[in-house]
Amino acid sequence: IDIDFLKTLSPREISCGLAECIKHALCQDEAFAQELLRVLNPEARYTEEQFISIIQKTIHLKINVLRMDPKEINEGKILVYGHTIGHSIETLSKGKLNHGEAISIGMVAAAKASVFFNEAKKNLIEIHETILKKAGLPTKIPSEITIEQIISQLKYDKKIAPAGELVLLEEIGKIHATEGRIGDPVTADQVRTVLKECY
């Protein structure tokens, strides 16, 4: 891990990179999520030890997923948590949002979908918003992007088309699966219901 390179990045770039680490913690490791809640800060100021710990844990979690499912057929769908809606927001922002910022918003949307459609505990949303804000990441869709624009953009996401689905959580550190299958089918109206709560 080249910590010297990380020191050349702006706080915004560091925060955007941390979105990936946060994703793995939220999906796979509650203890890691609790660690991030303690150390994350909007100024993106971290010690070398903190950087190394965060990155090593993220790499370990990602490798575990890829070993189980290198083609992202089932367990590998963990890697796209927050990305379905996040990718659409990133495209529609026309460069105003970085990838990590858009995925941050997408993860909040996924948490809300988990509560609305999967009866996950309501504090799931609060934990997402808290951890992402602590990292200096946005949690709401920019007002200039409309719900219908997002719905239309979703049709072009290779991860969701042709049958719409979202990767949802049961709780922090645990992906929801139905009879072992990850990815919950959703309708456009269900996505609209979620998006209305994301502004």
C-alpha cells in the first residue's frame, strides 16, 4: 500500500475512495463499520496506521467476495451495492459528482429500499447517513436531477437490465438473500417510492 501516493490526493478524492471501503463494511463487516464510524472525518485527515488498517480490511473483504464469485453471478453482487441508482446519478450529474459521491447517495437509497421493501430495521438508514457524512460524502440526490431522469437512466445499467433488481441489506454487515439468491426484484414504482425520500 503506497501511503505516499495517498498523501498527494485531495480530501475530496480521498473521501470518494473511502466510499468503496464503506460499502464493504456496510455489506460484510459490522465491526469494520463501527471502526469507520470512529475514525472517519469530513476533512479526510488520517494517520498512516488508519489508512493501512482501512485499506487492508477493504482488500480482504473484496478478495473474499471475488474468490467466492469471480463472475459476480450471486455473492459478487455485493460489489454493486449502491451502484444501481448511484451510476444513474453519476451519469446525470454530468461530472459534478465523482463516482464515490454518487455511489454514496446510491447506498443511502439502497438502505431506504432495504427498510421499505425488506423490513430491515429503520436504524439502517441512520447508520448509512451518519457514516457517509462523517466521510464527507453526500447523502441526498441533487435537486436538479429528477426521479424520472433516474428511472429512465436505470434502463441502461447493465447490472439491472432487463429485469430490475437492487442489492439490499438485512442489517449492517449482512446482505439480504432469498433462498440463497442475492438481488431483490423491484418495479419502477418501487424505485420511485425510494427516490422520493432521497432529496
